[in-house]
Amino acid sequence: MSIFQDPTGCTACPRLAEHLANIRRRDPDWHALPVPAFGSLDAELLVVGLGPGEKGANRTGRPFTGDVAGELLYPALHRFGFASQPEPLGADQWANPAMQLNNCRITNAVRCLPPANKPITAEIRQCNKHLKSELAAMTRLKVIVALGAIAHQALLWAYELKLKEFTFGHNISHALPDGRILVDSYHCSGYNWRTGRLSRESFEAVFAGVKSRLA
């Protein structure tokens, strides 16, 4: 297995590093650093999001924990056996979450919170080397779920594939050159949920399909 270390001390993107430093001064009890992935490198399923939410993973230090997106993601993972409970927070809140993932790992295309939740292309490119190393280290990986178009794009960059040959769409699957399957999903953001672009049923259908692939 390739050696992979989460880039928890990375400051390679000056704009992001300055943004996080300002947040730590404002809220010193927040994580406000690059957010490490959650789950084992031995997992067969990798879920890739865009990046930490300001009051979610940027605060808690765990992907999709503490914001609305996790209220869709973790119940879906739990329903199909990939998480030990539907609620991402334990009794001690984010300081000691009780949840465990089963045969699943969650990561992000960009590990740091960007201003206005919008990373620039150079930041996605800079962080892509970490995603590429993570993919190489996951020797048992079979299925990758990309949450949103930016995660989809980042994965194709990691594979050095052309975007025009892999169209993004909800619950659309793509065969990757190494035999893995990429499954796209609309992002489980509060905006997509509130506007009806994504329902709990349509989101859970993505993971029902993943479960059948891994059965």
C-alpha cells in the first residue's frame, strides 16, 4: 500500500491559509485547519465532497459533521450499512464523535474551507495531489461517489482524464481505467435539499446502487 498522510498542516494555498488563520483568531475553539479524511484507507467505498463547510467540518474537524449536508449523508450511509449510526455527532459533540464508518471513507476535493465556500481552480489543482495519493493508497477501493460537479472534476483530474468524456449527472456511473466505478451525485448541500433538486429518496438511491455493486 502507498504511504498517505492527510495534509493536516498544509499551508500551500496562501488565500486559504490566511482565511483559516483569521477564523482561528475569531473562534479559537474551532478546528479551522485542513480537514483530514474520515474512515479507513482499506475501504471499498470512497465518498468525495467539495470541501469543509464553515460551521461544519471547518468547525468540527470531521467531514460532513455539524452542518445540513451531513443530515442527508450519514443517514444514507447508515441505511446501507456504511455507518454505525445515522447521526454524525456523539454525546460529546464534535470533540468525541461516536460514529464509525464501515467499509467507507469520506474525503474532500479541497481540504481547507475557502472564502464564501468557493475554491478557485488553482486551489483545487493544488489539493489534487493529495486526492491522487489517497486514491493510490486505497488498494481495496472499488466505488467512488463524487458529491457535486467539482468533486467529479477533481477525481477526473486525479486520473488525468478528460472532462468532456465523463459527463456529470445525478446517479450516473462511469467506468474508470483502473476498474473502479465513479458514481456521480448532486451534492447533499442545504441549498440542493431546500430547492428540491435533491430529495432524500434520490440521494439514497445512489447508495442503494453502491451497496449492490459491493455485495
